[in-house]
Amino acid sequence: MKTPPNSEDELEEDNDSDDACPVFRESARFGEFHLEVGIKFGTKWDFREAVREYTIQEGRRIRLAKNDNIRCMAVCKVKECPWVIYASRDHKDTCWQIKTFNNNHTCPREDRNRAANRNWVCSKLVKKIRKYPNFRHCEATTYFRTRFDLTLNKNSISRALMDARSVVYGDEKEQYKMVRDYGLTLLKTNPGTNINSARGDAQRALSFLRLAFVEKF
Ligand SMILES: [Zn+2]
């Protein structure tokens, strides 16, 4: 596949030494999040989420100036600010790679109105609720303030908590339903089976699934 000629091509720098390029890992602590030319991502979505995380860390707002199947460019929302990041899809191994990165914001840092949208806030809370099922509103407020230097309003947190719980417990409801259906099928096909033992099996299976979830996240 060839990149069609266009006005943005000058952003693409020569980048033949692919082998030495680091692959992006999302494990960095907040504040130590690092992006640079050459870093590779599995998908465009991974690249965009990394840029979102970075933007939240840096306390700025950005917008997508280009976004298609082969290129993705984000610029600072402040018109005069030169900050830009540009990634394109690698023609050979279909990963996405940062080709241009000017990390110099001339605009001031903000402590609100960042790229922390409902999905992003929810995704952070899903991980928390999976680990701590009773994670509360005030704990969420503190978590975002201390971990991300981010002041979120009450309603945003309430909405995101609701979303996150429905992701976590929605999952569990589905699983429980599957296990219960299995139990009912057992009862139908084996009329002698005790309903309580079927329930017990379902509960044990559910506990196992919960454990599997906690370990996974
Ligand atoms: Zn800026």
C-alpha cells in the first residue's frame, strides 16, 4: 500500500531503522508516561489512547487534525501552539508508529477540561471496581486527584461509577445467567438432581469466574 501524496507528507520523517524501535507498553506510572518518535502501537486505537493518557498527564487539550486508515495526527487545541504528534500505519507489519512528535506546548497547563472523557474515566474505574468491589465515590475523587492530578466534578464521577459497575456486574450477571441456565438444563435432563446442589455448583462456578477476573485485571 502506498501513501497518497498530500500536504502532510513533510511530517513523515525518514525512519528505516525499524528494528530498534520500542513497542509501546501501557504500564508506565502516571507522570512518567513517555512518547517519542519511533514508538510502535498494535492498532490506531492504542496510539490514540496513549496520546489521550499523555495529554491528560500534560494537562492540555488536543484535537485530531487527521484520522484515516493510514494516518493519525493530533494537534494542540490552542491555535498558536506548535504541539503535534503524528503516527502512520507501517506498510510492512501493519503496526502504527510515531513519525513526528513536537512536544513543546507554548500554551499554559490546565487542571480541568482535559481529554478525560466518560469512557476514559470509566475504564480507570472498571479496573478499580474489579479489585475493590466497594470502591466509593469519595475514593474515586481522591484517586483521580492524586494519581492523575485531575479534578473531576461530582456528576462525572457518579456517571462513570455507574458505567463501570454495569461493565463489571453486567459481566457477572451474564456469567451467572449462563451458569444458571446450565443448572436448569441439568435439572431438565436429570430430573433426580437436587436444585440446591445445582445452585451450589452455579455459585462455585461464579466464584471461580470472579477469581479469574481479579487475576486478569
Ligand atoms: Zn499546547
